[in-house]
Amino acid sequence: MIENTVPTSASETLCKICGMSMEPFGHAKILGRHLARYFRCSACGFICTEFPYWLEEAYSSAIAKQDVGILQRNLLNREVTTAVLNLLYPEVTRLVDYGAGHGIFVRLMRDRGFDFDWHDRYATNDYARGFEYDNRKRYHFLTAFEVLEHLCDPIPELSAMMELSENIFVSTVLVPNPVPAVPHWWYFMPSSGQHVSFYTRKSLQLLARRLNRNLLTYGPYHLFTAKTKSQFLFRFATRAKIAAILNCAYRRPSLIESDFLQMTESAMRGNDLL
């Protein structure tokens, strides 16, 4: 049974990125039963659903069952992020993964020698316990992989990320050109109900401008940075095969041993971190 919602007038719908009018784009059955409307900005190409009233249901499990590529994606992100840090941010020491899921990426990066903390509103921290983010910290670098498409209102959400760090490295798949209809692009993923915002390169550029950041983008990877960085090096680092080769030349001592000692000492003091 489909639960219908009150139709949203295009004249009442303004783009959350650029403020221009949005036009009806299509509809889809969310979670198999909610008929939701999609809108597309006539100026920047940003696409979003109507107000996603179904999110509590969609996040009954933090990781959608359709996300069968989660391990492969984290391994890929480890290589790319390591290369980006080695080439563009070799001096950073405090890092945080935002929307970190169960902590797989944080653990992988700590194994690589990067002092990452974990942050997520919905998921439980299973693999990086004891390394939760500290809201009193200012981080040098923040990652947010497969997060932007989950944001109902991108500007305040990204602003919150930038309160933690001035450098934001994200991944999200850009809307193809020509623009596919809702049923014909896998990334809309209405069956999960979690993807509600979809970006073009132009919409990301406008987003960066509104947030007073520079933007580097290549494929699904996008870097919002306060200081100008090399587009050439960024493109180099975000190519997975090249990144893996580069990382062989830049190695840091792993944090596995020191993390083990820290967690063991914490457990002996009676702190419930294990």
C-alpha cells in the first residue's frame, strides 16, 4: 500500500543550494510504500526529494541493506584519502570521519598511522571505540564519504562540519549528463529511503562559494578547502590505482599497537571503552 503525501507546489519549492525555483522532476516509491516527489533546480541542476518524512523509518538500520559495497568502498577510500593527505596535507595530525558508520574507515586509517576520530548520529561505533570525536576539538581535516546525498538541507549541515574543520573531503556521485529519470539511475536508491539530495558539479561549486571555500572535484571525490590546493595533485591522488602506488612511498607508523595499549589501560582503569 502506497502512502500518498500532500502535493508540493513547484512555485513553493526553492533550491536549497542557490535559491532559484525548482521544477517537478519525477516520483518514486520510497521504501516500497511512500510515494515521493522529486524536484530539480532549473539553475544549478540540484535534485532533491520532497520533505523526507520517512527518514525515521529509513534509518531504523543505520546502514541500508542495499549497501553491499561498504567494505570495498572503505578500502578504496583508505587508499584515496591516504594519497590526498600525503600529497596535499602532509602535516595534519587531527582528523575526523563524519557520518562514519560503524567505524570501519576510522580503524583502517588508524592502522595506516592517521589519528582519526569517529562521528556518526545514527550508527554504533563498533570498530573504533574509544576514538569518538571531541566537540571541543578543531580538526585539521574532515572526511564525509557518502554523506551529502543523505542531507536534507546541505548548507547548515556542511556549515556544522566546517565548525569542526576548515578542510572537508567528501564523496558523492554527481548527477549524470544527460540527467536520467528517477527509475533509471541507481544512485537515487528509493528502496532505501536514505538518499534525498543529488548534486551537479555546478551545484557543488555554488555550495563552496556560499560557504567561502575553494572546491576541487574529480569523479565522486570533492574537497572543500580554505586554502588553495593543487588541482593536478588532487586528480592524481583520487585515481585509485595511482593512489595505491603513491602510498607505497609514504608510510607512517601504524597506531594499532599504541591504540591497543591505550584501550587496555583504559579497561584496567574501569572505563567502558571496550
